[in-house]
Amino acid sequence: MDQESQIRAPLEHPCYAGHFPGRPIVPGVLLLDLVVEAIGQGAPRALAAVKFHQAVLPGDALTVRWRREESRLSFRCERSTAGQPALVADGVLTL
């Protein structure tokens, strides 16, 4: 991956009330919003592929790595666990 940015899941968000009360996790759509904002290429035309590998909790700090090739952008979202990167999500956006 050629570029990288840091993101943090918000500690408070209205969607946590329903996802899930008492033990919130970051919904995939919110995580994708954070990734798209971090990449800074504007709104994608399509989500060609995405896979969520681990749950993201409010406040989690993540690294987004991406590479753009023409109109396709591949990304990886990782959390550092014991000093090692752990894949949280990856996918391909069409720009």
C-alpha cells in the first residue's frame, strides 16, 4: 500500500444506541465513512468489495493504508495489537 492515514472511531455516536446497547461496536458503514474521509478522494461511486475481519470498538485507533490505480482504490484498515498490525477491514472502492 502506498499511502497511509490514522483514524479513530468516535467515542460517542448516535448509531451506538442501536448497535448494540450496553456494548457498542462501530457499524461497518461508519467505519467505511471514516476510511473514505481519511483517504480524501471524495465520495466513491461504488464499493467493489469489502470484508470486515474484526469488530471495531468506540475509541479504537486504526491505520488506513491504500493504493489508487486509475479509478480503483484498494484499502486496508488495521489495528496495532501487541505491536503487530491486525487486519480489521479491507476492500476496493471505485472512484
